Amino acid sequence: MYNSKCLLPVCKRFSPIRSLPSKPKAIICRYITKSAPNITDFPGYYSNLDVHLAGRFSSILQDCSDSSDLRKGSQVHAQIIVNGFCDMGFLGTRVLGMYVLCRSIADAKNVFLRIEKWRSLPWNWMIRGFTMMGWFEFALLFYFKMLGVGVSPDRYTFPYVIKSCYNLSAVKLGRLIHRTICSMGLEMDVFVGSSLIKMYAENGSIEDARKVFDKMSVRDSVLWNVMVHGYVTSGGASEALQLFSVMRKSETKPNSVTFASVLSVCASEGKDEYGSQLHGLAIRCGLDLESSVANTLLSMYSKCRCLPDARKLFDMMSGTDLVTWNGMIAGYVQNGFKDEALDLFCKMQSAGVKPDSITFASFLPLFSDSTCLKQGKEIHGYIVRNRVCLDAFLKSALIDIYFKCRNVDIACKVFNTTGTVDVVIYSAMISGYVLNVMSHDAVKMFRRMIAAQMKPNAVTLASFLPACSDLAAFTLGKELHCYILKNSLDGRCYVASALTDMYAKCGRLDLSQCIFEKSPERDAVSWNTMITSFSQNGQPEEAIRLFRQMGLEGITYDCVTISAALSACANLPALLHGKEIHGFMMKGSLKSDLFSESALIDMYAKCGDLCIARRVFDLMQLKNEVSWNSIIAAYGTHGLVQEALSLFKEMKEVGIQPDHITFLAIISACGHSGLIDEGFRLFRSMGEEYGIAARMEHYACMVDLFGRAGCLREALEFITSMPFEPDVGIWGALLGACRVHGDVELAELASKHLFELDPQNSGYYILLSNTHAEAGQWEHVVKVRSLMKRRGVQKLPGCSWTEVNGATHMFVSADTSHPQSPEIYILLKHLLLELRVAGYIPKSDLIYPLPMSSCNQVRPRPSLPLSSTEHSRMQFIM
């Protein structure tokens, strides 16, 4: 890490340090054992007046500990030189310390080069100064130079050296210095030990931090606080609370720093009862009015959704500083109380408290809706006019609101403005690109962050993994998973949820389930991700099973859980389960949730009960675009296109703007009813009147519309005029239409593209084979079957569900696994007889023709697995 190329410029900047001057060994030994010699160490060398004057200078220099005292300290330094006290080593060290504390490193360097350096104190001041300035490489360089010239470090050297190590994430170097500390017997020192604990804790080595802590024989409040804070920063909430309990049993009393750390755990974990108990303990200890404790209590009550308690505490506080105002405003914003937050912001300004970057970073999320873009810009203008410091938090908050308001250009301009750019800002950019379905830009931004030598954290990875899902970038997702495991980030719930979602959307539901089951902690988001993954990947039964298990484990259902479970019921379909969930919604707090009610409409519609779906829609107190989309799609899938168009018109009349899903539903409805002109008009109006860019699924819907009406050539022309390359959905829609209308030539063209884009999808081979079969081209059927065998493509049997007395039963063709199979097949034979009496004629053009000589020995079978309808028909024939 610290090679010659890195150290060379530093060596040029500072003059070479000469070897130690020749001194009597007794004097050198005395100075090594005494870190700060008194002026009496120079008997007979200076007069009593000189000694008194030098003592006064030393006292004044000791008081100069801030940059505002630099001028006074420089004047004292000048008087020291004028009075000829430069040879007094202790005064030179005091001058050096003054310049360091006043953050004038250039002057400190000049003094350092002129004073004697056989003691550790001058080196300690320089190392401390570099650490204070954030020049950690220089601090470590001086430490090694100090060793190189034979000066032994002491208990005051190591805390700053270790601090430099953990700020550079140089844990390996820190471990080497730890060995040096142990060899010198300084590991038990409180200051050195606390520095080691902090280094290990903040770099993900909490076990090593605990080992150092357990070895300490004397533990003061600082040591306890560092260890508790280490658990907090490493995500060990339960360990932090346990350690606090152990501290309470020891002789060390908790102070304001302890309470602030433990209360922050209660805030993040939602432990409002434990937090209230800590509040009482803080009152007993007389620390409840301490600024840090009161502000953390305010944050705890706000994050635990106890806003009345938070406001009561806020009103009781006698001295409300800027941090207190920010905490209360943030509490209102986090809990969705927009009006109260705006009112408090105005009161803050009326009270003469000037908002800072933290205020605006807390306040800006109020305007993260597209309808609030104007207000967001006004706040941004205030920030610019009043020259509010655009730090990393405020910059990321501005980026976030512009992305959420769909104004990507301004978000990028904010990012490119001069100022601090750190991992938080990169994470905000990546998250914003993913939110706006700009996954390629998210990948570019992630690579740019890596090129800037910034280490992605858990939030960055959780924000970036959805981009891998969207792009189906399975390899990149696995690489990120390896990085997560290597850096022990897989224990975070949100990281595990993002990984689960990524693998599910990349088609690896087995890996997704494996991560979910191995997660040490599973919150509602983890469960929701898994339930949604099963529901969307053709396993609705497993989704419903997980939904039940989630309730049994005491995890509270939210609107996402209910929506995912209802979607699974719709996919089965399982009307009884859906009604049970509906009943649960009516009893709980989700009966008026927009998204849950919209999922309820979709469930009833897909289960065939359009009347109840419409009743749910009519009884909704509030309706948004999702609600209207659900009911429009419901009427469209039931073939009631005029009702769907009427609802579309009504939606616009009540002021709800249609989105891309609305047009998808209404164009699909037109396709089911053969309204080509109306569907094409709606497609054009989507871009011309509403400014909504057509996506791939809209083009697929239009191809399906042309195909259902038999306009296959128009469908092909539409595909060739697309502004981007068609995907499998486009060519699949065309192939399906060719199968229905018997266009072998276009079927060959569509299948050629499909076999290149998705060669392992058996459905496309089946469609092509059936198209050839209906045309009587049996040699082509054989070729398609042979191609499937060569490529190892296997057809999974189609299945059907039926619900009887609340139980869902699944069947495949020629299935005998059901316990009531004998009775079922007897009933099928009776139905077959009734069908023949009613005049049903089976479709025999898909049956491979056999020679007449073999007709008596072999019963005809379908050449390939067919669709579910054809399966049933062929079963009747057999």
C-alpha cells in the first residue's frame, strides 16, 4: 500500500531529517522516560527571570488550541525567538503543539525541522496534526520515519496511528501495529485500547474488537462507549443492548454518549418500549436534558412512530438548538405529516434559527412526488441563494427528489456540480437510474464509482442489484454476490432481499429460496420478496404457503404482502383463499389501502367474478391510476371492450392521467375484440397526446392486435418499423398469430428469430410444429422434433387447476397421481359419450397419419405435446 512511488513526493515535500545529535546517554535516557521536561531540567543555564518568562510563554501557548488563536500563538512564538529561548526544547515542542492545534501544519513543519527530535513528543504532535487534517498517509509516514531514526513510540503515539489505519481501511497494517503495541505492553492502556476497538469495529472485524475489549482490566466509560458504538455501526443491535446491560451491572455508570448510542439502536429497531425505559433511566441519571440524549430520544420516538411523545418532548425542551429542530422536522417527514413539517419549518425560521444542510436534507423528501417538482425547485433555489453548504447528504437528497420527480437531467446536473462526491451520492445516482428504468446508466455509474476507487457499501449494492435483475445480468449478479459474501454484508436484511429478488428475476428461483432460508434475519421485505418471486415464477401454491408461514412466525402483513398473496390467488386461481384474504383486509388496517384493493380487483376478475371486482372498485374511497388500470384490465380480459373504453373515458374525466399500463390494458382489450382501428388510434395517442413513450410490451400488444384480426402482413410491417430491436415477446406474438391463421411462411420467419433469442423455450418449437402439422407438412414436424432433441429442449407438461370445496387441484395430461383418478376418468368417459351425442367432432389434423396396416395395433397419439385445450380434446379422442 505504501510503496516507494507513494512515499517519494512526501519525502520531497519535507526536508531530510538528520540523525540524532550526539548527547550524553544519561540526558537522552531522561528525555525518553519523561515526555514533557520542565524548565528546571536546565539548572544554571537560564536566570530566574528567564525561567519565569519562559513559563509565562508556555502557559499562553497552552491556551492557544483553536484556529482563532493562531495570531496570538504566532506573536508568542516571535517573542520566544526575540528573547533567545529557542534552545529551550520544551518551548519548541509547545510552539509545535500550538501550530498543530491551530491547524497551521506548514508552520508546524518549520518548527519541527528546527527542534530536537530524540523524544517522541514532537513526532506525536506531527502525527496528530496530519490525522486532524485528514492526511492519514503522512501520519503513517511520520510514524515509520520515527521508528527509522530510533525514537520509540509511546501511549500517545498509537491512538493517532491506529486512527489513520482505520480511516484508510488498512486493517492489515493495523494488525501489525497491534502486535507492536502488545510487545510494548501498551494494549491495556485505555486510549490505545479504545483506538484498537474502534479500528476493528468500523472495518467489519467486530470479533477482534471484542477480544481487545475483553482483555482490558480497567474499563472506563470511554471504552464501554466505543465497544457499544462498534456493535451499533456493525449492525449488531442485540449485542449492543446486551453489552449495555453488562455495563449497567459494572461499576461504570453510563453517560450521555452511552445513552445516545443505545437509543439509536432502539430507533433503528423500533423498540419503543425499551426506549421509553431508557428515557426513564436517563431522567434518574439526570441526563435527559443533555443535548445529545434529548435529540436522540426525539429521533427514537419519531422513528418508532410515537409522534405525540416526540412533540411533547420537543415542547418541554428549554433550549432547542438546530439539531433539535432538524430532528422534529425529520420525524414529521418520515411519518408522512407534510403539513406539520411545513408548519414547523416556518416556526423554525420565525424563531431565528437558520436552516442548514441537514434541515434541507430532512425536509426535501416531502417533495419527492412528480406533482411537487415546482416546490422542490423553489427549495433548491433557496439553498443556492443562501449559499447553504451542499454537502454529501444535501446533494444526495436533491438528486433523490429530482429522480423521483422524473427529472433525470437536473439530477445529473446536481451530481456534476463541484463539491463532495462520496459513496452516498453514487448510491443515490444508481438508485435513481434504477427507479427510472435506466439500468444501463446505473451500470455505468457503478463502474464509474469503482474507477474512482470508492468501496460500495450495503446500500449501494442493494440499490444496484435491481439493475442486474432488469438486465437479466446473471453473471454480474453472481459477481456482486461474491463481493457481498467476501465483505460479510449478506447478513443485512435488505441486501439479502435484493439478492433474492435478483436471482428470482434471472430465473434461478432455487438460489433465491436458498438465500432466503439461510438469512439469519427475515423482515417483512424479505418475506414479500420471496412470496412475490414464487407468484411471478409460476409457483402460486408455494407463494400462498409462504404467506401462511409468514403469519405463523408473527411477521406483520403489509400492503405488499397482501398484494403478492392476492396475485398468487389470481394465478391459481383460488377464489376461496382470495376471499379469506379479503376478509382479513376488512378486519385490519388494510381495508382502505389503494394497492391492496387494486390487487383485490385483479384477483376477483381473474377468478371469474367480475361483479364483485366492480363492487370493490365502486366502494373504494380513493382511486389512483393503479385502481383504474385494474378495473379496465378486468373488463378487457372478460371481452367487454366497450365497458373498458367507457371506464378509460371516465378515468380521464375525473382527472386521473393514464400511464403506460393503462394503455397496455386498453389496447389489449381492443385486441381481444378485434377493434384494430381503435387500438391503433390509442397507440398513437399515447405518444402524441400524453407524451408516453411506447415500450416493448406496447409493441407486442399491437402485434397481437393485428395477429388476432388476421392482419399478419400489417403485423410484420409494424415490427420492421419499430425504433428498437424486437424481443421474444414481439416475435412470439407473431408466431402465435401464424399458428392460429396457418401462415407457415411467417411462422418460419418468426421462429428463426425466436430460436436465436431464446433457444431453450420449448413453447416456440411446439407452436411451429403445430403450424406445420395443421398444414400437413409432417416432414417439417419431424425436423422440428429432431431440432428439439439435438438442443436438449424438453417440454414441461401443461397443467390445469380447478377449485372444489375450497381445495385447489392440479392436473396434467394423462395424470394418474390424483387419489380420485379412477372416478375422474370414469366421469370423463361419460362426458365423451355426451359430447359425441351432442355432435362434437374432434380435430384430427394434428394426429400423425399412420399406415392402414397398423391402425388395428396402434392407437393414434398426438405428435407433440399440445396446448391445454388441445390436450383435453385429444384426451377425449383417446
